[in-house]
Amino acid sequence: GTYDRMARYSDFSEMEYTPEIASALDIYAEESVAADENGKTLHIFSENTKIKEILTELFYDTLNVEFNMTAWVRNLVKYGDFFLYLDIDEDLGIRAAIGLPAREIERLEGEDETNPNYVQYQWNSAGLTLENWQMAHFRILGNDKHAPYGSSVLEASRRIYRQLILLEDAMMAYRIVRAPERRVFKIDVGGIPPQEVEQYMQKVMTQMKRHQVVDPKTG
């Protein structure tokens, strides 16, 4: 399962270099966090004034969602998963949030037999195990094929993309191999009887294909 997940992430990273796919991801991200007529991306509603002030400070000052949200959503729709490390202080609460590379994080479920809802996260490159409250895991659900991870919006076009790349490589190889055969060769057949010209031409073509001569000065 881990190998298949890493292969998917590698394909999604490669697919982003296609201009059409990169533009599609940009549109997804920009439309998801589009501001309203007042320039607000996120609205906070609460009857408790204190709670509203705390959440406003959290999202706009600490997390700076108006700046960070576009990049977070873009990574989410690209990979289907996005992991955000939360730097939490017991007294101050969340002090900062740091995006982590999706390919380096594993979601661990079922580690505690007494608590089926217990979740941990393994950061492989750092060798750290993080608790559920230390990590915000965003994922696109609706397709349980890759559970407990999400599914990228690029998943449906992954097979078509691989076919396109293979076709482009085959076309390039074909053009390189066929390039010498596009040249014009003038062969003197003036002293050959007319009925033997075609046979002679076939002989010369066969010899040229078998014994190619390259000019060492010009290549």
C-alpha cells in the first residue's frame, strides 16, 4: 500500500509539469478560496463574542489563511491529502502551522485496541510520531479506494496521462529513427538497361541501410 501511494504521489508531481494540468490545479485552488465582495475568504459566526474574537485571531493572525489557504488547497487537490503540523502551547494554544510533505507522513489507525478512534501520524524522514491533536489532516473523501488517505482530483486522468507520455516518447523515437530516410539520394542509372533499373535501385537501398557511412568531419 505504501509503494502504491508513493507511486501515485510521484505521478501527480510529474503531471503538474503539464501546463493544462497545472492551470487546472490553480483554478481549483483559486475558486475554493475565492473572496466575497468584501474581500473576505473565511467567515466566522458565533453568538459568543469572545469565541469569535479568539477564532478570528487564530485564523487571520496566527494561521494567516488569506495568504496560506490557496497553497494549502492546491496541495490538497493535487495529492488528495494535506498534512499541517500544529505548534501548540498549553497556555497560548496554536502558535503556528507548518505544511508537511504528504509523501513523508503516514496515518496510523488501529494502534490501540481499546480505542478504535485513536490516530497517530508517523513522520518518516524526521523519525517522529505525532499525536492526532498535533496534526491537521485534510483529505478528499468520497472514494474509499485509498483509505485512510484521500483521492486526488488528478486520479481519473492518471491513466490517460501515462498513455499520452508513452505516445509522445514513441513519436519522438519514430522521428529520430526515420530522420535519415527523409533525405534525397541521387543514383546514376544512365548505363543500366531500363528493365534492370528497379532491381538496381532496390540493391542500392539495401546496401545503404546495412552499411551507413558517417563523415567524421561533419557527423
